[in-house]
Amino acid sequence: MGATSALPEGQDQIAGKTNDTHRSEALSPSSPVVVFPDDAPLKLESGQVISPLTIAYQTYGTLNAAKSNAILLCHALTGDQYAASVHPVTGKPGWWEALVGPGKPVDTDRFFIICPNILGGCMGSTGPVSVNPKTGKPYGLDFPVITIGDMVDAQVRLIDHLGIGELFSVIGGSMGGMQVLEWAARQKKRVATAIPIAAAPWHSAQNIAFHEVGRQAVMADPEWRGGNYYEAGVVPKNGLAVARMAAHITYLSEKALQGKFGRNLQDRAARSFSFDADFRVESYLRHQGSTFVDRFDANSYLYITRAMDYFDLEAAHGKLANAFVGTGTQFCVVSFTSDWLYPTRDSKAIVNALNAVAANVSFVEIESDKGHDAFLLEEPEFHATVRGFLNAAAEKRGLDRPGGLA
């Protein structure tokens, strides 16, 4: 399934007009981008600004005449805009291709899907790999520290640019779920429905600890060079691979790991009595690490994990329920039984806060042994939940069925 673009492939758009002199620093040239120039800087929560601001994105489906069928997909830490199209770097299917597409739960025959690469990302949106206009070199660690709220503010710019007043839904899992919650808190009048999946209203001490291990692994790699590895033409592959390996363990459940790998040896009949990858689980993690470094920037990993660490809706609003006072958004909160990274209790905290302000909220806990990654996989009950919620909301709001969009 091909993605529809607001612009011809490879062409940038600046404040509503095309300009071939401005180019994104994307690793991939296949995403349309929008560039907000120097006279429209993005002010960050830190007080710093980013200017110019580039946002790369993909769209799927068709925007109806009323612009009432738009859904924003928010990706997780290691995701990008290629939710339902072949990734240009890896050649693999989109990370949510099981969920998004014609006739699928997020039905592109009915809805217009927008999936941007986050601020701080490395697939075309402004991030550490982008050129700093003040120096003419990649930002590296000169890139300002960002927050989940900053990511959402950048996405608001994109939605405004596309001329969409209200989003039919904002959907995301993990860090994407954090963005959904920020959208619901910051843009109460612009989000009709919201589906935060496998998410939390704050980042726990345990999760901050895992992220710090990953960051230290990156920064301990000699090739990181204080964040200035771009000019040297090197990549801190070993450190980033270790960070990915450690993080990937948190995305799986103990039962899933045991069931898939157990203590089985990898391509050998006996132990090697060395530090080679004797066990299948070791080989699997090494593969995860080595393939990750081919598509992700190490500095982006540092910045995005720090943004997640800073996420705390309760601290930002004094009380979690205060974040949703006056909301008219209809929520569907989803968790998974075996997710120990963002356990069900975190989703229940969101639900309790929404109930405290009499918000329209439903909650579903999906039985799964796949851990946190369950939201990316084909879980029939999860898919049925998303499909049912979106279709019921669409009927309520008078959105025509596929084939008869207004």
C-alpha cells in the first residue's frame, strides 16, 4: 500500500509554498516534509527555540471534504513515520502495518492517517543529526533538550499546516501514548477521540534507570566522540547496539522470552566455553542491536529517552486529573496483562484521573503474554477493540462508511 503525500516526493514545503532550496536532513528522501522558517520558531519548554523547524511525515488514505476523518498516529521511541509503508532504510513493512490499512482496524478506506516523525527524530524531522543553521554542521549535542510536550507542539504546527481543525482521533502506543495524553491535555478542543495504548501518565524511576543504562552505553563508546561523530564519519555502533539490547529486554515478557528461546543453543550442539553467542536469546539480542544502528541515530536516542524521562503529567498540572479538566475527548485506554514496562496500574491511573473529571472513557486490559511489544503485534482482541471504538465513534459523528466519504 503506497502512502499519499501532500507534496511530490522529495519536495519540501515552507509555510504553505514549495521551495526547492530548502532540504530536509532526512536519512530517507521518500517522506514529504514541511519546513517552518526562521520567522516561525518553535519555542521549547526549556525556553530555547528551534528555527527553522522541519517535520517529515507520511499520510495514508484520503482526507474527506469536511476534513473530519483525520487520525494522527504517534510513534514510539524507535519508530518513525513509516507506520504502514515499507521502510526505505530496512526494506521491512511498516511498524503498524497489521493495524493500519484498507479494511484494517485503523481503516484507510475510511480515515486519513497522518504519521509524523517526532521532533528529535532521525528520519527527516529536526533533530541532532540536522544541520544547525548557526554553524552549518550537524547539531549534535548543541541540539536543545526536548520534551514530549515539545514534540506535540511541533505536531500541532503540522496539523495546522494541513488545514485540519479537529482530529477525529490521536492514537499511539508507549511513547506514542504519552504524546496522545499530551495532545488530550494541551489541545482539548481539537481531539475528538484518543487511544493511549500501553502508556503511562509519567515515567517511573525504573524506566528512567533503564534509559540511563542505555545512554551511558552510547556515551561510553569511544566513537561517540562527545556527540560529534558525524564529522568524523563514524557511528558509535557498539554503544547504541548495547542500548538497544538492554531496552529490547524490557519490551518482552519473561514468559515470551522463555517460550521463544528457553535455554536453547544457537546453531551448535554444545556449549563453546567462550563468550560467543552460545544461546539463542543472546544471538537474538545481538541481531536486534546490530540492525538498529543501521536505521537510528545515537544522539537521537539520547534526546528521545531524556524526553520520556521528563514526562510527568501530574507534576505539570499539580494533580493528574487537572490535565483533563474540561475535556470533551472520548478516550479508550488500553493495557496488556504481561506489560511490566508500562503495567496496567499506569493505565488505571489515567482512567481514574479521567473519571475524576467525568470524562468519557472506556478501559480494556488485553490478555497477552507478549509483554510491552504486544501493541505492535497481531493481537485479535486488541485489534477488535481499536476497530470497534473507532467505528462506533465514526458512526456517532456521522462519518460515512468506506466508499461513501463525505
